[in-house]
Amino acid sequence: MSSALAVVVQTPAHSGLAGPLRYRSELALAPGTLVRVPLGTRETLGVVWDGEAPGLAEGEARPVTAVLDGIAPLNLAWRRLVGFAAGYYQRALGEVALAALPPQLRELDAAQWERRLKRRKPAEPVAPAAALPPEPSAEQAQALAQIAAAPGPFVLFGSTGSGKTEVYLRAVQDLLLADPQAQALVMVPEINLTPQLQERFVARFAPLFGRQALVSLHSGMTPAQRLASWLSAHAGPGAGGARIVLGTRMAVFASMPGLRLIVVDEEHDPSYKQQEGARYSARDLAIYRAQLESRLASPGAQVGPARCRVLLGSATPSLETWHHSRPAAEGGKYQRLAMPSRVGLGRLPAVRLVDMNQQPRKTVFAPALLAAIAERIARGEQAMVLLNRRGYAPVLACGSCDWKSECPNCSAYRVFHKIDRTLRCHHCGFTERVPRACPSCGDIDLAPVGRGTERLQEHLEELLAGLERPGAEGEDRRVRVLRIDADSTRHKGALETQLAQVHAGDVDVLVGTQMIAKGHDFRRITLVAALNPDGALFSSDFRAPERLFSLLMQAAGRAGRDAAHGAASEMWIQTDHPQHALFAALRRHDYPAFAKAQLEEREQAGMPPFSFQALVRADARTQEAAQAFLNLASQGAAGLPGAGDISLYAAVPMTIQRVANVERAQMLVESPSRAALQRFLAAWLEVLRATRQAPEAKGVIRWAVDVDPLSI
Ligand code: ADP
Ligand code: ZN
Ligand code: ZN
């Protein structure tokens, strides 16, 4: 007798096959079991799911080819998490479930799987000699006590260097020592940028639980490494597996049977939002997952005990998170834990604004800023200059005619990179050697317009050429300017080498993009300068000021991290708008004041977190087709469930309208009610799918829904 099974497999996007498919098996297989099943002419990985799959009569269903046994089924919490994510982000269940599994797992057939399982490593002996962790400060101790005493979710609001990481370490340690079956998930925005954090976790936990107790999950790992980490997390402490998973956004889907704590470091960081496929927010899913784990642990209870806690940390929380953590009396649902002081570090830097209206036109460095940098160098300290644009110049232009380095495939200019004399499109990647003469008129007078990090580095080297840094007789004492950006760090290991140069003091001035503003624990930097960050003040994206404030606060946090150097650390900002309220709040390091002003504006304008949004994006051969598709689908929305509470805006071209010869348009969907938006989107998806077949939509290449989009 064979029985019918619901199995989730990867089906094509927008195919309408959103749920599990029906298969049959001789064995009774528990939900969560991994199986190999036929799909069309292929064989593919599937996950046995709960309930029944509709469709084929039992006799017609095809049999499961093989069972990947030897490991426990994926548990109910994991299946619910995946089910929720698929529903909420409007994607097929199979797409989300299979994407949440390590890629190598999808490729192994039954024989390969068996061989792979045999290779699992035995646990190593526990490493000796732990360095004694620091005694928590009063603020840290209070935060930890609050975390232990309440269910959360918690928002750890602490300035840069307030000791947030130390709170994460302690919370994880307390949990793992108290409960031998417990696991913790720690998420960071970009693991490549925070090798230091990983070292701190290894140093703290390897002596306590063995090196194998800590695994990583991020896209920089090889498929084999990812599978090994995944299997270890999935095995859980009971089977000698991982106790701590340290990972990027993808780690939110790690299978962890003993999950009791989720930490989301730098929770405001946009890289927690996946930007293709299922566009999930790992931060938001972390909140959901913790609540789900607690709910499933005590079914029926209205407010169960907190079996799994979640802790979001930031010096500049996202406005959504900040709003959720307002006092409970005002409706806040998260508990805010404030740590305003810096531990063991210098004071936060004094913020100085340079009014560029008072400077001669085309000034790159105001003389006062240059003098301040020179002074730091003379004292053997380091300075950091932030410019959020890489390359030499954003445009190359002809002096005789109106030729500019436009990309033939995109509505954007190609960036001039002087180092390898190329023009490179940062959107489609199209790269050519810089032409010897103007392609349009033949003149050889081609000149860079504007400035990127490459040019800034060159300029600074010239400006500082006459200076010497302190040093011994006979030593090379010329000033060293290092640049760190996506170009300088393209090769594996380059970033680590360059950061090590900064830490070793082999660099006097560090120039770079936002890459250098995040997380690094530079000890000798005492001056940070941001050149012309004004674009974000008047951007059409309502989140631009929030991102700028956060970036500048983070950058400021790189200065004065060592009390021995940081007595008078400074952050300089060159701006045309020194009177802007954003800078006034920044001067006082006053995130709450900034957030309050922004939230008032958002409430008045009915924008998130006071409303809920989704974007539908369409790519097509022509802009007309992209827009026609969206507008037609919009006409079909009347009368759908939830439609009464929905505003649908007209289709508009995206800011960069054409990329790689594809025209792009988008349509904003907004509602004061998250539930109404969800109901509406689920129904509207059918309309969108049908509209795609209409003659007007000919030329549409692809479309996608982005729920809670981050950039508009
Ligand atoms: P954040 O994550 O908020 O930037 P960290 O946890 O990295 O802060 O702490 C900043 C620095 O202070 C680190 O060098 C850390 O080792 C040190 N530190 C943190 N907590 C303590 C403490 N309780 N006692 C002594 N030093 C501490
Ligand atoms: Zn020309
Ligand atoms: Zn291009």
C-alpha cells in the first residue's frame, strides 16, 4: 500500500503552482523529510509538507524516488517560518523552501547524500585557556537583566562603542551555559566587513564549547562549507552540532532545533533585505521566527513563556523598529534597552560643519579641514575621508562637443576609472578602454567631471605631499593615503590586507566609500570627514535621510575609539546646507531627536511605519509596455479583497529607467492596514499573472512584487 504525500519542490516563478505537489510513497514519511522526486523529466529535491496536496488522483501521483534519511526532518517551526515568508512576500512555497536550503543539498542524489553523511566530523576536544571576559558595565548589566526578565522583542539602542557586542556575547553565553540543548543565531549585515566580530565570537566560545560549536552561514562560503554548517546547525547540540550560527540574512532560515535566541546586529542595515527572488527582510523574519518558536512551544497559551528571544541592536535603529519600541503606554510592542555611554573608549567625536557656500567654488577640501588632517598626521594619528562614490570621476566629457560617457545600454553615465583607464557602467557592467579621442567629434580634450574615491586619493596625495609623519631618522616619512572601496577589495583577501595596514598604523589617511564606515574597530583614527553628503537631504526616496544619518553616525563612531588617542576626536562634514535639521541632531549625537522629527513627517505624509507599502516592478522591452502592463493590472484590481483600503499609484519609470537595455517601471501600492495589503496582494497576484498574457503586455520580460520595499 502506498500513501499520498504533499511535497514542496521548486516550481517556476509565477507558474501558479504555489503550493505542494502530490507524490506517493511506500513508506509513511514525516513532514519535514527531505526526498528526491521526479518533476517533469528531471529529478529534484523536495521537502515533505504538512497536509494534503490537491490535484492528481492518488493512482496518478508519481512515486518518491529516494529519501535523504539519516537526519531529523525539518521541524514544524522551520516549515511554518517558510510558509509564512512565502505568503507574506507573495512567492511560491517551493521557491522559498528550496532557496532556504544549502545549494549543495539540492544537487546531491541519494548515493552522494549517504557518502556525504558518513564524512561528518567527530567533535574536537574542548580548547583550553579562555581569556576572561570583561565585567559588564552597569548599563550592560541592566540590559542583560531586562532581557532575562521579559519576553521581548528587545531593541538594544546603544551608541557606537557602547558595548552592544559584549551584550550579545553575554546573552549568548548565559543562555548556552544554562541550557545544554540551546542554540543561538547571531546575524550581521555583511560578514566580510566584520572579520573582527567573528574573531571575538571564536575567542569567547571556542574555549567554552569547542571550535565546532560555532558555524558561519554566508554567501562568501563554498557550497561544501555551507552544507557542513547547515548540517551542523540542523543536527543541534543533542547530536554534537553547532550551538551558535553566525551569519548574514540567509541565516534566518537556518534549521536550528534548539533555537532560543536571535540577535540581529545593526538591525537598520539595508542588507538585511533580500533584493531578488523572495524579497524578504531577515530582520522582520527574525522577529516572526522568535515569536513562532515561543508560540509552538506552548500551544494554546495566549502569552506563552519566551522560549525564544530576539534582540535587535543598533546605534541608529530603523524608524520602523524605533517606532515599535516606543513606550508600551503609547502602543510600543518592543522593549527598548538604552546604553548611552561609551565603554573604555574616548568620547564621541565633536561634529564640525563646514559651510561650503563660504568656500570658493570647486573647493574639494576646505583649508580648515585640510589643516586639521595635517595636524592629526603630525601627531601620528589617522584620519578617514568618506566619499560615497567609487571610481575616478562619475562622467568623462568632451571639451569641444557635448559628448559624455553615457552607457549605451543604460540610462546612466559610465564611470571613469583612471587606474586601468576604463569607462565602466556600474549598472550593467559594460566596460571599454577610455577612447583616445572623442568618439563624436575626434577632439582629444576629454576631461573627467566630478570626483570619486580614486580621484580623491590622488588629490589628497598631492595636497599632503609636502608633509611628513613622525618617525625615526632615515625612515620613509612620506604621508600614506590608502583607498578602500569595492574596486580596491575585488580580490579575495584584499580587504583583510588593507584593514590590517590601517590597524598596524601603516596608513595615515584612509579614503573610501561607506565600506569603511561600518563596524571596524579602528583604534588610531581621530578624525573622520564626510565630503558633500548633501544628495540624500533632498532625495526622492523618503528613507534617504534616515540612511544618511545612520551612515554619518556610524562613520563618526570610527573616530576616537581609543581613549589614549581620542581625547579630541572630530567628525567634519562639508555641506552646502549646514542649517539642516539632520546635521543639528547629528552634532548632538541625538538620534532620538532626529527620529522624532522624521516620524512626525512620516505620520503627516502617511508613510511607513504609519502605512504599509508594496512595489510591483516590471521589466520590458519598452517603457510603454512595462507601464501598460502595470496600469492594466491596476484596472483589474477594483473589487478585489482589501481593495477598499488600498491606494494604487500610477506606473512610473524607475529612477534608472533602463539597465542593460531593459526598460523598468514600478507601481506603488499603499495601505494603512498591513492585513488589507496582504489580502489584496494575494488576490491581485492572480490578476497580474493573467494580465501578463494580455496583448498590451507583450514585451514584458519579468515582473515581481516587493513587499515592504526599502528603496522607492
Ligand atoms: P559596540 O558593539 O556597541 O560598538 P563593543 O561591544 O564592540 O561595542 O565594545 C566596544 C569596546 O569596548 C570593545 O573593544 C570591547 O571589548 C570593550 N568593552 C565592551 N564592554 C566592556 C566592558 N564591560 N568592560 C571593558 N571593556 C568593554
Ligand atoms: Zn567631442
Ligand atoms: Zn550600463
